[in-house]
Amino acid sequence: MNYARIALAAVAAWIASLGLRYLIHDIWLAHLYAANAWAFRHAEEIAPLLPIGFTAQLVACFAFAFAYAKGYEGDGSGIGEGVRFGLVVAVVIDGFAVVWNYVTEPIAARLGVLQLVASIGELGVYGAIVGAIYQPKTNV
């Protein structure tokens, strides 16, 4: 395994996640979050918790890139393989967490469905980034 590439891919995916999550959750879904505001923390309660979220997201990106590298098959496009990997991870996360957010939080069904769609899209993008950057060590 190429650990330097894993780290580079993880950091690149994390940086992309910061922007992409902002676009999705603070712009695209903002009106739905506002309509369901009573089910979520207020902005002033979230602000001091952001370092926890950003750190957890960075750790998750390292785990994501590491898992990709462990399962790297090298058949075809790295980006294509990364997207496939990201979609599989999205199904896992959606099944274990995102759907359960809808089940346990009193949010509108539309918001729950769009959170699923967002998760699939996000993880597909992160997979593409990791797949484009990660290359195994070559024996020279």
C-alpha cells in the first residue's frame, strides 16, 4: 500500500467534503432544514461543536481512503473504481445511519429522502477523489 497517497487522498477528500457539505446542507437543503428547525440544534449550539465534527470527518476520510486502498483492484479507471467504492460505502452509511435519522428524528420525509440522495452523491465524489489520487506502490 502507498501510505503517502492514502494520506494525500484522505486530506483531499476531507477538503472537498468541507465545501461540498456546505453547498449541500447550507445552501441546497437550507430551506428544508429551516422548515424542520425545531428538530435540530440552533446555530449557536452547533458552533462550539464544529471542531468535533470536522475532526471526526477527517478521521472518516482517512478510514475511507485506507479501506479503498485495502480493496483496490486496479481494474480500469481509478476514478471509476473510487466512485463504485463510494457508492457501496454510501449504501452502508445510509442503511446504518441516514435512514435511522429519519426514523428517529421528526423531520419531513422529503428532507430524509434528500439526505439519502446527498449522502450517495457526496460519497461518490469522495470516492472519485480518492480513486484519482491513490496509486499503489509500484515495484521498480
